[in-house]
Amino acid sequence: VIHWYQQKEGEAPTRLLFLSGGKATIESGFQASRYMVERISGQRRCVLTIKDVIPDDAATYYCAYWDPHSLLNCMDIVKILFTVIGYYNKVFGSGTKLIVSDKGNSPPENSEILQKKHENQIMYVCLIEKFYPEVIRVTWADEEKEITDNVVKGDTWQLTKEDEYSIASWLTVPAENKDKKYYCKYEHESQTDSLPTQVNSMKTAPQEEDCSTVFNRDHLMHRTAYLVYIILLLKSSMYYLMILFFIYR
């Protein structure tokens, strides 16, 4: 049995339909004629189609199924017993975000990798700027496979200009891997690209500056850093006033 859920921003997921025995059952509150679901045998795929999309359809859609697990793995008789009375986990997919807009998509205006060496590590920052819509997938890989360890992906943020988004992702590797090539790959509905770390155009942050230099580009300044700056400024002002008070006293 395959389930499909709809989750609108700020709301709990709501089951849209479920597919069992090749037949789809649409939950009440949804117009059955607008939804078609198909399970592709042999490919482990299930496709949901929404007809005549309207702004109210904007949401994230998840497929899900019940996955059986036995509780114990010991004697045969116990295994048989617990297979019968075992429990199930509902496994969800990563979700597909649907955006309904009259604005066409636009590829990133700029994409680059910044590099910073810190002690015995090298940090690569992949910066992808000014694209629409905000849905984008960013991954790191080497010459052989995708890399998931020591990778941090930031959230997309919106620039001051309406409907333009940017995103950054970080990869940290040992300094002895400086001659190894890594790739920052992004997939956007308007464009797919792969940026290598070893290119002449790759920018390097000045070594004498702090690691935060890498992030303080355009709108990468974190709000926390801003608040800390304000607090320190206020403290400095208080000390200055106290000194003036004692001097003129």
C-alpha cells in the first residue's frame, strides 16, 4: 500500500490518497478527478499526477509506506512468533515541493567555490546565487562517489530583490587532500551543473583573516553575529561613558 501526503507550510501533513491493489482511494476534502496515481511495477516507483494545478496546491508532497520489522532475531520459534506480532514503521520519502507561480524559472546568476585553509583542514564553500524558484539540491562528490560526511548544507535565503534566492554548502576535508579534486553539484529545474574545486577561478579567502571571512559574503552574515556586534558596541559605549564620568568628576 502506497500513501501520499500533502503538507502545506506551517501545517501538519494530511493524507491525500492511498493506493492499494492498483486502486486509488482519495480522502474526503480533495477533488478526486484532479489526482491520478500510478505504481510502475518492476521499478519501485509510484507517480502522483495533479491536473489543473491551482495556487492552493502549493505544498510539499510525500509518498509513504508501512515497513515491517521483527522485534527479535534469536531462536527460530521466537523469530516466527515476533514476525507475526511484529511492528511496522511508516517510511516517508524526502518530499517534493510544489510551487505555483506565474513567474518562470531562472538559473543561478553566479556559482563559485571559495576555499579556506584552517590548521590541518581545508574548507570549501560552494555559493550559488540568484535563482528561482528556491527549490534546489546541492551535493558534494569526489572522482568516485557522492560525499556525505563533513558536509553542511545551509538553507536558501531570499535576497532583497523579490524572487531571487541563494544557498551555500560547506565541505571540510583533511589538509593532506589538497590535491584531490572535489565537485559541488547542484540540480535546479532550470539548470544542472558541477563545480570542481581545482580551477583557476576558484577564490581563496585571505589566510590572515578569520574563518568567518568565508561566510561574510553578501547575505551570508548570520543574525547571531550581528546581535553579538550590537552587544559589544553597547558595552563599549557604556565603558566610554563611565570613563568620561570619572574623568570629569
